[in-house]
Amino acid sequence: MLYHLYELNHATIAPLRAAVNANRLFLEQQWNPLSETYFAKVTAASFALFDRVTKRYTKPTFGIAAIDIDGREVSVTERVVRSLPFGDLVHFQRDPSAAKPSGATVLLVAPLSGHYATLLRGTVSALLSEHDIYITDWRNAREIPINAGSFDLDDYIDYIIEFIQHLGHDVHVIAVCQPGPAVIAATALMAAADDPRVPASIILMGSPIDTRLSPTKPNELALSKPLKWFEHNVIMHVPFPNPGFMRKVYPGFLQLSGFMTMNLDRHLSAHRKLFSDLVIGDGDSVASHRKFYDEYLAVMDLTAEYYLQTIDVIFQRHALPDGLMVHRGIKVDPGAIRDTALMTVEGEFDDISGIGQTQAAHDLFRNIPDHKQLDYVQRGVGHYGVFNGSRWRSEIAPRITDFMQSNRR
């Protein structure tokens, strides 16, 4: 019912939003003699803020049309190389006339936890000049018809295995946040099956491998209620007329509510500043705000079975670090991994995956020699700064590149 009310609210407010935007455009026209008055600027800023807090944000684009390589601009094209019902494997393909990447082939596994893969735009951009980059582009569950079947954590691991196998022998996998346990499971299953395409290295960034270490607010929330509570209170049916009508999901708007309330004061301050910047006409600050929040506020639904299994296996039972994780009846044994290097990256102020949670992966890779393992903690950054921003580009990305290069096959 809550999901239906959410949709009804959007439909009801649509005419008001249209009227507000029409009046805002009228007040902002240069030919309007009122446009330079304080009253008009404040009113237009109010209308703009109303539009932003009531609109639905659709999936952004990666928008990486070209990269600079040794002073030359090289065009980049996004190409889907493997398409499955719940996600695609996307290749950032360079202009064929340009030199091939000197670095490793990289599978960037984007989190399936509410935001789109485009959140990793900065991650891709920093690696693209040296590496051949592929990314998992997960689909919004509300857009997938119910006859496409279910999608749970086991299916998610299967997708990762299939994408790794598609890329072949010398692939390096970077897991950002949530997919860390699934990437370990996929690698362990491939190693146990003697698959020659097992990753050459995996890099885990801010991943919840063992959430009992330095628990954060999201970790505590997952433990505060029994699994049945989550099933009864946050799982809903996709309303008509969406393509995924009647599919059971964990709605993106609920996930976003959780994100926002964790740092509510910061978000309120950001929007108060946006209002002030709109009034005084600070275009650069307004553009910066919009760029961040257009991405941050674009969220997707997760299938109910995937969400609930993740809560149960990863956050409540801690099945992976306790050696109890099972995939389709087969025990997941990280000890089977013998030829895959491991690097972990954590942020000093990460409030999603606390210090130590990602480092715990090293205890699981018990049959990997020390020279094939590296742990790095980036000072002065939070969760987002682990894979985006200036320190990601200048300090973390170069270390990852060096690690992958030293462990190529």
C-alpha cells in the first residue's frame, strides 16, 4: 500500500510541478522586468527547490564520451557485450584506431544496493586511460516483468561468474562495496571447479565482508530486527502500470530514505545552500549541487528475494567469514583460492563499511602467499571517497593499477 501511495503522490503532484516550473521560467526570463528583483529571484529559487525535492530522478548516463591519453583525445563508446534479464555487461570501448590499453582487463562490479552503476562514473574515468574497463549494469527491478523469474543472491553470484568467464583468462575484478562477498564467493566456486578463467586478482573496496568489525548504523539496523520484520515491513509489490507490476521488491525510495536520514543535517544544509546560491546566481555551485544530487537521488528497486537473502547471509548470519556460506547446495570455501591476488581498500571515515570489515577478507584467503595480498587504508575519506573524488584519483587508483599490473598472468 505504501508503494501505491508513493506513486499516487507523484501523479497527484505532477500538475502542480508543471505549474511551478512554468512560473519559474517566466520569472527567470531576461525580458521580464521583474527578473532582476529580489522578490522574483527568491520566488524562482523557491520554485526550483520545490521541483528538485518532488521530482523523480531517472537513471543517469555515464556520459564518458572521450578520454585523454598522452595528450590525445580518444573517443569512448558504451557497448553491451552480454545481456541478461537482470543486468548487462557493458564495455567502455575505445576508438579502434587508438592504441590498445597497456593495463589489465578490469571487471568493475557495481553495487546492487539502491543506486545505479553510473554512481561509479568517477571510478571508471580514473581507470579508463590505462585499462580495458567492463562494468556490471544492474537493472531496476520495477522495470523487469514478473515472467522474467526471480533473482536472488545465488543468481547474483551466477551473473558475476558468467561475466568473469565471458572476459576470459587475465581479468581483474574490482568490487565496490556491497558485491565484495559475492565476488569472493564467485572466485571460490570457480577455483574449486578448476576454472582456468578464475580472476588474476580481486580488489575489494569498502566491502562488508565481516560486519561485526567496527559496526556502522546500517550494520546495526540489519541486526536490530528479525528477517521476518524486513519481509513484512519493507517488501512491497510494484504497482501498476510499471513493467514489473506485482513483482515483490525492496523499493528504492525506502532505501533512499535510509541514506538521507543517516546524514539528514548535511543534506538539509546542502539544500539550504542551493536556495541561497540560486538567489545570488552562483551558477558553479548550483551546477555542482545538481550534478551530485541528480546521481544520489536516482535509485532503483531491488528484488525481494535478493534483498532478504543478502540481509540474512551477509549481515545477520555472517555466513562467509564463519565458513557457512552455501551457493546452490555447494559450500563456498575461500581456501580453494590459490591463484588470485587480493587487495583491500578502506576509508578512514567510512560510515557504511567500517574499518576492518573489508580487511577481514585476508583471513579468508588463507592459501594465498603474503606477496599476493595488499591492504590499504586511505586517510581522510569516507565511503564515497574510496571510489570517487580527488584522493581516489591521485592515491587509490594508482595503487590499484600497480597491484593489478604486478599480478597479471
